[in-house]
Amino acid sequence: MKYLLKNANVLCGEINKADVLVCDGRIDTIGIGVSVSSDDDTVVLDLNNCFIFPGFIDVHVHLREPGFSYKETIKTGTMAAAHGGYTDVCAMPNLKPVPDSVGHLKEELDIIERDAVINVHPYGAISVNEEGRELADLEGMAKDIIAFSDDGRGVQSDEMMSEAMTRAKKLGKMIAAHCEVNELLRGGYIHDGKYAKEHGHKGICSESEWGQIKRDIELAKKTGCTYHVCHVSTKESVELIRQAKKDGVDITCETGPHYLVFSDKDLIENGRFKMNPPLRDEEDKKALIEGILDGTIDMIATDHAPHSLEEKSKGLEKSAMGVVGLETAFPVLYTKLVKTGVLTLSQLVALMSEKPGRRFGIETQLKEGAFADLCVWDLNKEYTIDPNSFLTMGRATPFEGMKVCGECVLTMVKGEIKWKKQ
């Protein structure tokens, strides 16, 4: 199939008016006044000054299948991703069975092959069943996974993490770490800050995150491992990573949209504000934005984590941890960071596409000859976020009811339309 995307604003280094011709899954031509003969089968789409971006890449999503298909399936999760402008997602391994061996990983790969709407890159677990007692079959899984992670749990043993890093280094694979010191959690479930104290909640201290990041940085120095920190939320974490980069450690990190927009002062007694790590205080949010601006924080990932309505309807104390984010990430960040002048549009797209792609070896570029992995956005469209419009099975989002600008009107993967506004 051939497509001619006409009258667009194309982000290709700079933003320029252009048409984009897609042939046989690839970008054939980017230019002004591109035309096709009247007797061929090219589908012409007038984009009416919408914006074409390279496909977004989310390196941290939970697709819940196999094992938890009542929360999400690979089909519904990737449909939601396409709706949010994503052409590639990296799927976390806290599944059942956990992808800790070739056989267990194959169960996930088979469903991806059958049902995925966009490109899905699975993680392999660091430890067997993510229990931190025995290393998984890293060598056996290496060729089929994007990186290794025990996301949802921190690896508590220094020796085990060191060995995992050493073996990952030999395999040319990254360790992507959920950093959490179990003994510092003390039953907490929101940030150990003012809101927790005033409302009688048990808090999670910041050191439970940054303490393990500090340990892992030393191990990454020792082993030379390629290392990535998941969902950074504290000011101390940002400073540790900033210094590690200055010291030459091969380290990157991500943060999530909710940490850049909210703090614990925005909490209400509702499970849609409960995630791990939790929303921190205003100083932490400020440090995260500073980290984005100075390059300490490399990318934005949603940590899309759907749960059932029942699991998220038990308030802050008893609801499951995790919120959905694939369908809200760009409009929320465009509205709250770009339209307010904190970031440029090009910077935001780089944080959601170019930078995660470069680090994780996933290419979505708007250039002639590249695969047509792209998304189209109407930045003038204003609306209120309504979870009932989501394609994900999850409905819990802290952004519910927020007025935003920016609507995805088309997502294309290898030249095939995977989402199109009707």
C-alpha cells in the first residue's frame, strides 16, 4: 500500500511544511508538492497542517500477558499504544510465567507474534521468577529480549546484581533496574511526606529508591555494564545519576509523566493516584524537570500498569500500585510542559522517540529510506481526558478530567495504519 500524507508539519530535525510519500512500508519522499499519478493506487490523506512525528517509543510498559489478561492483553495494550502515537514498546517481565527461561519467554513471544498491533520488545527477567534468589537463563534469552529487568522488585543482593551485570556485559545487553530497598519500605504505600503525615498514611522514604541506585552505580562502575534506571522519582536519584554520568558510568534513566506533572500535594483518597514509586514532593518534581533540561534524565516512559477496576477502587492504602499512561502521555506533557514553555516541542518528541530509541537500539526516524514508523497529531484539538475513551483495559489515571491539547489522528508502523481517528 502507498500513502501520500499531504499538507503536514514534519518534525525532521526541524519542523517544516512537507508532504510524505510512503511506499512498501518505507518513507520514499519527504518534500514540498509531492504528487502521484492519477492512475496508481496511492491513498492520499490531507493532514490539514497536523504534525508528523517519528513514532514514540516507550521503554517501560506492562502488557500483563501471559498470566494477567484480566488486567490487559497484548492486543489491548498495543492498541492503546497506537492510540497514543507509540510504534514501539518494551514489555516488562512481571508476568506469569515470568520470562526467566527460553520456554517461558516463548509463551510471551508467541502471543506477541499473534496479537501485537505495534512492535513489542520484551524484557527478560534478571532472576528466576523475579525472586532474587537465582539468576535467570540470561544467555538463553539474550537474542530475543531488549534488556534484563526484575521490574516491580529491586534486586536485593549485591552479589547477585554484580553477577547479573557481569553476564549482561558479556552478552551485550543492558540491565534496567527497578531500584527499591525492601527493608526501607516499612509497609509504606505513598510518599513519606506531608500528605502521608496529615492523613495517617504509611510513607515510602526516598532512600528506598536512591539507596539502591547508589549501590548499582558502584556495581556498574566495577563491571562496565550498560545500566538504565527505571522510573526515577527523587531529587537524590537525579543528583546521583548526574554525578555518575560525569564519572563516565554507562548509565541512563527515565521518569514518568505523572512525576513531572504532579506531587504529593495533588494526592486525593483515590487509587488512581497510587503508583510505585509514589508521587514525591514539589522539590523532587522540580529536580526531575531540571534533570530533563540538563540531560541527566534521558527519556520519558509511562510505566503503563493497568489493573482491574476492583483492584484500583480501594483507596490509597489498599489499591494496587500502578496507573495507565500510554494514551495520555503526549497530550499531558505537550500541554503542561511545551505550551507552558518548559520544553520545546522538539525536545519533548526527542524524549519520547529519539533518545529512548538510541539507547535501546530501536529506530524510528523520519528520513527517506527508513521504515514508516510515525504518528500524526492535531495539536489544536482541546478535550478533557476521559478514561472511558481509552483502548486499554485499565481506567486508573491521575490525569482523569484534565483539559489537554493534542490528539493523535494516525499511527503507522512499517507503512501500515495501526490507528486512525474516525
